[in-house]
Amino acid sequence: MPTIIDREDVQRLLKNGAQLVDVLPENDYEQDHLPGAINIPLPVLDRDSVANLDRRRPVIVYCHDVL
């Protein structure tokens, strides 16, 4: 179930083993992403693309896009 979290929540979750997923296109991910994040671009985010994520650990999905 999706939940909006703040910076402190992200830091706490990462310290406790959360997985970090950046959903920006690959080129944007390569230019700038958070340390430890994996890239699964939003258009390909599906059951197969997340199969390698550990279902026992929280997943933080983020996107940063500057207009």
C-alpha cells in the first residue's frame, strides 16, 4: 500500500534495510540518483521488473523531476 513519507522516514527506513527505487528514465537516473537506488523506469514498472526486489523489505519509490 503506498504511503507518502518525509525525509526522516526515508533515512530511518534505509537504515533498517529498505530498498530504494528511482522511476525516472535511465538517462535521468544516470545523471543524478540517490546512493544505493536502483532504476526501474516508470513505463516498465510491472510485476516482472520488480521480481528481484525482496518482498520482506520495504520499498521506497521516488521520482525527482525538475520542470
